[in-house]
Amino acid sequence: MKHFLIYTAKIILIIFLIAVLLDGLYTIAFMHSKNRGKIETVINSKAEKYDVIILGSSRANNHFVTQMFEDKGLKTFNYGMSGGHLFEASLLLKLMIERKYIIKNIILEADLNLSNNKESEGISAKFLPYIHNSDIIKKHFQNEEDFNELFYIPFYRYIKYDGKIGFREVYKIVKDEKTSSLDNLGYYPLIKHKKGNMKNNITALNPLKHNKYYEEIKNICNINKINFIAVMTPMCENVKGMNYFDKIKKTYPEIHNYENVVIEDKYFSSCGHMNDQGAKLFTARIINDFFKITVKK
């Protein structure tokens, strides 16, 4: 029995040491990644200066044509992340501030995600390689249910989120393979001819009376003297429950309602996402309204 216990202990120790070694190797790879996505680009960056930063979900990523801001002399980047929630937008902004970014204006897409305080596992996982190297990331995840496992068990986070930060991603980092997420200054145009779902039902959604991460973003902007512009972005004509946007306006009166600025189906790729043509119409309106620069539609 004694020999068996010693043998078992040795096996456990070997597994633990391998996990520590792999954890370190994966983390080193991610610490040198700069061209695969928006999160690692910010984490591994130094101080930047921007006239406009765009934050939000895919409804930011697909709706704000960054080049149109640039054409008007406004240095801009679209940090909207498809599938992302305000949890990730707030954390990304905290990391920018830590890296001493100078930002004049932040445009936040704040509409559907105001209904929850949850993290988006697929996006938040991309912060996890840096959890031991950043107190900001550590604190942001500290209240999540599986924080202890993610933080204290070596290699656990890489196994759990293998599809996002596992071997395949590390291999692509080492091979220096780029993605399209940084193209077009972060804007992702939807130009496919085949339309997606052109009906939607958001009657079950209700904005939280106090969305923690929305308030964090607003407070960060206030502390750092950043002009904060929160907007609701358009949806197509065939949406049930559009009074959700009225509820947002009642709860958060400072958020500008642009949900009906572009409504015709021909300007949408799916009910919640405008195509490139619709995005250009919308972006022109935003620039005209907030930056006092006339943009031809």
C-alpha cells in the first residue's frame, strides 16, 4: 500500500509539473501575440492616442465604419467584439487606461447587452492567458463562479477553453498567422448577398436598472475626462418588442436612441446587423451629430 501511495504521488507530481510547464509555455506565446485579435493587441501594446474608440458587441463591430472617421481627420479604432458583452468592453477599456492610452471620445454601443451583467465565455476566455500577469484582469474575473479553478489550477483555463486559447491558437501565434479582426481599423463589414434571419423577438428583454459594467465604463470616462457617447444602434423592421429601446431610454436617459435611423431591410444582413451600406448611412449620421463634421451619405 505504501509503494502504491508513493507511486500515485509521483504520478500526480509529474502531472502537476507538466501542467505548470505547459501553462508557462502557452502564456509566453500569448504574451508575444499582437496580430491575432483586439484583446491581445491592447494587452501587448504601449500608450496610444485616439480621437475615437468604439466599444461594444458585433452591433458595434459591424455598424461603425472606422475609415469614415479617419477620412475626417479623427484617429479611430473599432474595438467592438462579435459575441462580446459589456463585461469584456469594460475590461478592455480598463486595460487601455492602464497602458496610458489617451482617448478623446468613446462611442459605446449600449442596447441589447444592457439586459445582463454576464460575461461572454467565448470572448472573456481570450483575457485568461494574462490572468497571472494583470491585476486588472484578475480583479475583473474575481467574482466569477469558476475563478479559483481558472486562477489556481495550472493549465486549467487552457483546457477548459481549448477552442479559444488552446493548442490550435498557440500554434497559430507561433506561426505568426494573422486574422481579419484588425483589418479595416477593426470594422467588420457585412457584405454577403445572402441575408440572415430578418425577424427577431426581443419582448423578453429588459434593461437592468443598474448594469455594473455600463456604469464602470461611464465612470472610467468621467475620471479620465473622456467624452462618453452611448448609443443604441439600428434593428430591422420586423422586430417584436421594440419598446425595449424605450425602456432603455427611461432607465438610462443619457443613451442616444438610433434604433430607427436605418430600418429598411435592404440595409441589413440580418435583423440585428446592418450590411456595409447600412453601416455607412448610420456612421455618417453619428459623425454629423457628434463631431460637427458634415458627411455625405
